[in-house]
Amino acid sequence: IFLFLGSMCFVLAVGHCIWENKKGYYFQDFLPWKEYVSSSAVSAVLIFWSYFIILNTVVPISLYVSVEIIRLGNSFYINWDRRMFYELKNTPARACTTTLNEELGQVKYVFSDKTGTLTQNIMIFNKCSINGKFYGVVYDKNGQRVEVSENQFQTFSHLTYVLNSVKLLFVLAYVFQKTEKVDFSYNKLADPKFSFYDKTLVEAVKRGDRWVHLFFLSLSLCHTVIPEEKVEGELTYQAQSPDEGALVTAARNFGFVFRSRTSETVMVVEMGETRIYQLLAILDFNNDFASDGLRTLMVAYRELDNAFFQDWSSKHSEACLSSENRGDKISVVYEEIEKDLMLLGATAIDDKLQDGVPGTIITLNKAKIKIWVLTGDKQETAVNIAYACNIFEDEMDGMFIVEGKDDETVRRELRSAREKMKPESLLESDPVNSYLTTNPRMPFKIPEEMPNGNYGLIINGYSLAHALEGNLELELLRTACMCKGVICCRMTPLQKAQVVELVKRYKKAVTLAIGDGANDVSMIKGIFWGFFAAAHIGVGISGQEGMQAMLNSDYAFSQFRYLQRLLLVHGRWSYNRMCKFLSYFFYKNFAFTLVHFWYAFYSGFSAQTVYDTWFITFYNLVYTSLPVLGLSLFDQDVNETWSLRFPELYEPGQRNLYFNKKEFVKCLMHGIYSSLVLFFIPMGTVYNSVRSDGKEISDYQSFSVIVQTSLLCVVTMQIALETTYWTMISHIFTWGSLGFYFCILFFLYSDGLCLMFPNIFQFLGVARNTLNLPQMWLSIVLSVVLCMLPVIGYQFLKPLFWPVSVDKIIDRIHHCMRHPLPHPIRTKLKHASSRRSAYAFSHKQGFGALITSGKTMRAKMPKKNSFPFKK
């Protein structure tokens, strides 16, 4: 824009120099040069800067103020969206920034944490295996397995038809018999919120099965949970991780109630009998197990003699007090005691998906948004999540697993995957390979590469450490970006940031990271190795793991499913509105400013303005500010329902189709054309014209009023054509601003003001005289018609000759609005297989150090039973 401005000023300065040499020099008696002007060249230099001031309106200084107002307004829409309000936690969505709203409509890659983001991070004791017997599955009288259901009646779909103006509603329903819960009334300390459906486990507890009792005793003793009992009999547990709390709660309901603890003792109520165990040592949790789709944990025990324990205890104390390699030494000591164990059984805990996650993933995939799950969990667990969330599908053409232990193996696995997805990408003739060969160190953006099917990629943290080094990072990026879904498991927070930064560096795409815990902050808003590694947009979810992710995010809400609304509704609207705003803003300023350029050729390049100075002052500030704000705050091409029903509408933002260099050039050309019309139509209309009384009307002031009035009518009609969603506010802003112009026109050119301040208000009576002229209204009508015809023609012909996918979707929406279709029949959803039925949780270290320190433990303990048992 500055180059364009400078070029115009240079042309006009040269024109002034030529004019002064050929004509101006001989008219110095009438137009004398200033005393400091010694030649036409000096005058041209001064005129250059004069035109630089006059034409500076092509540089959108006021644009920045308007942009911030628009961004602020669209941020309020997010904060006020009741459909993103989570009632269970009384938590609204929150926009923590105003600068990224339009980027929400351009997201191509979403990097998501797993636990607490895709899942609820609320653990439920689901099944268990004790001494080889499986508990937790319910069977009917005929021995058939029964799916557990808490609801007796569920409606799955409905159809609505309109026949002869009568609406008929058909409801298709499936009825389930409510599964009966296990009765824990025999246990007064049971948690009333705990649910279990297999009665055989309770029967085993009641008949005194030794292995079952030992199993639940182990669960009630081996943990770092801290109990609270503010009211007698009302126990609450504070656990470092939700699954640990779920295990202790399960033991509590089956009759082994963890009641209280000190730094040296643990009190448990076993089937109504209180017992106190001496706490000898705590081996804090430092591993994670998962299989068969559930968060599983092995339960085992070992009997120790006193001599062995005393020897081990001294080694343990020495390792804990070590100042060097403390963690490694403790692990070695743990290994000495955690062997030769007798397996009691296994627990299976279910971390359920958040509501709406699978549907959200499907919708985002339709919008061509790629989902990468970056998690610290085990591979098998992460894959189960991916299938349950619809990131992976059974119908995929292939699944690639990268698990190499060295650079060469990782490279071979990545290339093997790429060879199957796109064989030509390995050839030297491939454009990316050619560029890398000729420019190995030049920064560049890798274009989108289309595979020959739908594929998924799984890579663990160890292999990822190799893949993120040197040239392998491009191999990883090209392979991963061809896949529909990517799962990176066993990752550190630093690796999450590295993966996000890799995509940002080499892909021309907007990235979004979403998570709920402190370990997600590095990819939401993180710095490593001295530079920013966060995604373009960071989203925090308020979950079970604190507020750090929310506090470091750009946007925050409580449920993952709100992400589709944030992107497909608010993001898409914000992007579309901002693009319309920028296009219109540049157009109206070009049309306004370039009239001065054409006028220069008729004014001796004297730097005289076409418009009245008050019009120049009010043009951006008053006359055109409210209409463009109304467009940018209220316009919708389609409503929120259609935006979610047709996610494909999101694609133009990803490709930045609505405002780019090409669109800017279109605005420039449109502005140049409009300025030509706005100058030469009034010029031709008033040239050598006279009024009915014979007086001339081709004076400067009348011409100025005709041009500026025509300009405002044209830009008002232009914004009316751009507006697709009219509200009362839009009408008031658009037509009210035009009406306000005429009111101001009569006020500024009134006799009173002009007579009181003749040096400031110089257009005495011009408005009254000019608006009575038929030539003026002819000029306005011709200017509006000639400026609008190309726009209307382009909007009509573009979908016919240069259609894009969005145009076809808009046509479908308009057809559906004219001819409503009945709701489709939704079939009953299939139950996922056990392999994909539930999900794992990355366990953290517990309260072991806190417990053994004794800082938070009460000294209150019953006096009876002085340590008869040891743990």
C-alpha cells in the first residue's frame, strides 16, 4: 500500500513539474510561486508531500481501531454463548484474547490431550478378576450377557411429516429393562453414589472367600488416599488421581472401608470390624498398565520375613536420602521387593468419554480438520481412545505403527508408511524432494500431499525422540500429515511442544492445541530452547487437573464438544466477517481517495482536494463507520444450525479464500473503477450545464457536493449487497448513516454556521442549491448503477462459471430452507467392543511423601488393637 501511495504521489509530482514548466510558469501573475520556490522541480517536491498527505487515506490507519472493536464484539459472542455454558459446573466459555477470533475459522490441525480432554477423567470401578474368576459382567436367567443400562426407557429417533397442514410425529424407541444394582445396604459406610451390577462378587464377599477378602484388603491398604470425615459416617476421599480414589471407594463398598491414617498407621473397617495396620514403607506409584481397553492394575502380595525387611528398609532409607541419582537408586530398591509376588487379581477401571466427543470428531473431520492426540498414556490405551472417538475407524485402509529404537529403523518405518500412502513421494522427481535437494537449509512450507486412502499413524515417545531429530523430522511430518488421524503416546510435555512447533514451522496452516492439565501448557502456550513452541491457538478445558491449562489458554470452556461450536460457528463467522470488513474497508477508501488522483489532472496538479474538509474528516469517522461495524458484528451467511450441519462450509477459511493477495487486488481494481465513475460521471453531468434560470452549476463547490453524495450512495449500496443477514441494527446503521449524512450536510452548509464562522464553513447554501438540481440526482443514479452492475454481474456469474464447493453447499442449504426434509431415521448405536470400551489414565505420584512426613495427619486413633497387623 505504501508503494502504491508513493507511486501515485510520484506520478502527480511529475505531472505538476511538467504543468508548471509548460503553463504555470506563464501564469505567475495570477498564481505566483511562493518565495521559497525557486523552480518547478522544487515545487514538484513540495507537491509530492502535499499529495502524500491528501492520498494517505489509502493507508488504513483507522482500520486498526475498527478491527479491535470487531474482535472485541466477536469475543463477547463467545462469552455469551449459552450453548457453550456447562451447567454442571456453572462454567461459561471464556475468550481470554480478542486477537485470534478470525484464526478460529482457519484451523487445520488440532492437537489434543487425551485424559480429561477427550475423556471425563472420572474413574469408575468397572470389572475385576480375582483368583482367576471374572466379575463385573451381568447375565440374564438364560445365561445370556446383558448390557448394563441405568435407564428404563430411551428414545433414539423421531420423524416429522406434514400432511395436509397437519404435523404428524412418529417416535421410534427402544426399551431397555433397567439393570438392577447391587444392594450395599448391609454396609453402613458404603458410598451411595457407587454402582455395581454383578451380584456374584457381593456373594463371594459375604461367604468369606479368602482371595476376595485379601484382594479388597489390598485395595483398602495400598494407596496414598487421604480420608476426610467431617460428619460421622460420611467419608470423603482426597486422591492424587481419580482412579486411585475409585479403587479405594470400591473396596469401601464391598466391606473393606479405609477409615483414617497417620504417618505410621492405617485404620480399616473390615466387614464391620475395625483393624489398625502399621505402615512400614510406601513405594509410590511409578508405572502405568492398560489392556483390553480398560485402565487395569494388577493386585499382588508377598509375605516377608523380618530379617529381609530390615535389610531392605535400610537400603530404602539410604536411597531416599541420597543426593545423587536418587530416583534411579529408589527404583532399584523397589525392584528388590516387587518380585516373587503372588497374583491376587486385576482391577478394570473405566474412564468414560466426555459427552459428544465422537460426534464432535466426526464433524471436525468433515470440516477437513485433522486431529492429533498427544498423550502420555500407553499405546494400547491411546489406540482404544482413538477408535472410540472416531479418530480411527475400522474401515481405514491401513494403520502404521512406528516403534523403532534407532534413527535408521524409525526412518525405514516412516518411509514404508509413506510408500503405501503415496509411492511417488519417495521419488527424486517429487517436488518436495527436489526442493530439499537444491535448498537443504532454506525455510519453506511443505504443501498438502494427498494419500491414496484413509490411514492412521501411531508413534510412541521413544521413537518420537529419534523422529524429531535432524532430517527425520521432515519424514515424520510428511508421513503424519498424510494420515487422517495421528496418535503420539508416551510423550513428555516437551515432546508435545516439539510436535506442535514442527507443524507450525513447515505447514502453512493454523494450529490449535487443547488440553486440561499442567502437562499440556507447553503446547497451549509454551517456550522451549528460547523460542515459542505453542500452537497458534491454545484452548484450555476446566477438568479434574486444576486450572493451569485454562489460565494459559486463549479460550477456555468445560467440554471438548464445545470445540466444534467454537470453530465452526464463532470461528467461521469471525473469519467471514473480518474478510468482508477488510474487503469493504479497502474498497471504500480506494474509491474515496483515488477521486483526488483523477481530479489532479483537471486542477493543474495543485494538490487541491475534491471534497469539503469536513467531509474528509467525517468520511471514515462518522459516515461509513457504523455500516461496516454492523456488517462485521452481525452478518451471517448461514445460521449456526446450518454451520454445524454442513461442516464443509469451514474449508474456505483453511485455504484463506476470502481475503488474500488476489482478493486485495480485486478490491484495488474495484476501487479504481468506482473512483473513475464517481469522478467522470459528475464531471460529465455538470460540465457546461446551467440551471433552469440560466445560471451555471459547474462550480467547484457544487461539483464537490455531487461527488461526495454519489460516493456515499455507492458505498452504502455496496455494503447492502455484501450484507446477507439483515437485523434491525443493520438497517439502522446502514440507512441511518446515509440519512445522517444529509442532515449533517444541511447543518454544515447552513446560513447560520457559514455567516458566524466564514473561515471554517465556506460552502454557504451549496447543499440547498445543489440538491434541487436534477443533474445531481441523475449523476447519483448513474454512478450507483454503473458501480453496482459489475458487482451484481460478478456475484451472479461466479457460481455458474467459477463455482467452488461452498457455493454448492449454500445452494443446498437454500434448497433445504425452501423444501424442508424430514429428519433422518437414526438407528440404534452399536455397542463398542471391549477392546474399545474404555480408556486409560496417566497415573501420577501419590501423596506418599506427604503421608510419611506426618505433617497433615491427625494424632487421633482408637486405643484398641495396638498394631496387630503390618502393611
